[in-house]
Amino acid sequence: MPGKSESEKQIDPATAESFIAEKHIGERIKRLRLKKSMGLVELGRHTGLSASFLSQLETGRVVPTLRNLARIAMVFSKDLSYFFESEPHTVFRIHKKSDRVRLPQTGVDDPTYYFESLGYMVPDRHLDPYYAEFVPLKKTVEVRPHVHPGHEFLYLLDGELDIRHGDKTHLLQPGDSVYFDASTPHSYRCAGSVPANALIVTMHLQHVQQAATRTIATSGVRQAQPASGQAAVGAGFARRAEPLNAVVASANPRS
């Protein structure tokens, strides 16, 4: 039986959806926009596209036409091929101990902890890892709880640490770890006479939503997804990333 001519061939819609999802076009647009510190409304003014449409485009809920993609590419001085090129090479960054910056808790006269970012050199990172030192406190000192979107993981290296999550307090000892929902008020307090040192990793809700969007798009299932604006990180470790980036950038011009 003779094969079909090129004009008779049809592309399976699911295959086309998968191809588009693999290119992460929406994520690439968002990266370009954020690097320019540009909001959706401002990008809309430059392209003639609505902010709501651009938001849906960035989250993968709509597929751009070549005409719309060309408008966006011109704003950032990019060729259309930029959105279809292979993704950059696998991320691999080593952070030397001597290059890290130790910063105290902000907003208080007597810091309850000091911390160092372990991932400040990784662009567009999905995780924020930290090394934290919790110092002994007087019994009368109140530790203020904080919240932020996403999840948090802590592994205690040495010392003793009280972690309060909601209305319950738990004692951690060396080798203990805890994984929890960071949108619940939580706080830490050194429970011994010597500092407690820990590794902490935070994952923002923004990245959880993006991962779910990619999974659904790749499977060819079209479902409405919640709008994923920039996750606002509350008080605590995660919000220290930007100040630390500024310090490192000034100290390391090559970055």
C-alpha cells in the first residue's frame, strides 16, 4: 500500500502538545521578562498582548501563535529560534566554603541564628539550600514564628534544636531531620548551651506549580491550572536569597 504524501500526513495533536511542552516556551518568556525586571503589564504594552494572556502563556495554559511569539522575541532582541533551541546544559555549580557569606538574622537586635546560602550562584534555582547556626538564647527571649509558601527540609548536624510547627514543639538531636509544610507558622530555637548547626532546604510553591503544569502538558491533558505569580517568600531563611545575591555579585564581578 503506497505511503501518504506529505500533504496527506497529519500530526497527532497530543504529539504537538508534547513538543511544545518540551520546549518550555512559557518558562523561557518568563525568564527573559524577569531578567529585565519587567512586569506582565509592561510586557503587554510593548507587545500589544494582554497581561492575563501573557500570564497564561508563561504558565503553559495557552499556546502562542508565531505572530505573538515574534512580538515577544522582538521586545527582548531575540530570534524566534531562541524559543525552540535545546535547553542549556545541565546545571553544575560548586560553592567553595571560602566564598560563602555569613549573614545574621535581620530585623532584630540580637540574632537568633546566622546563615550562609549554599546555592547563591545557581540561576533560576528550584531549591534554596542553607547552612544555619542557631545560637543559645535566654529563656525569656521570644522567637517569632514565620511562614512562606512551599515546603522546608532541615537536617540537624550537631547541637539540640527546638522546632515549633503550628502549636506543637519538637526537640531535634544530631542526625534528626524534619520535612514540613512551610505555610504553617514555624520557628526554631537552640535548645542547648552550645550552638546548633543545621542544613536547611526550602522549595517554593511556585516551582511545585510549574512542575505540575509541565507534567500535565506533557501528558497531553488540558486542565485549568491556578495562576502562578511570583511566590512571595515570607520572613525566615528563604527571603534572604536576594540580599545575599547582591553581596556576592559585588564581591564577585565575574558572576
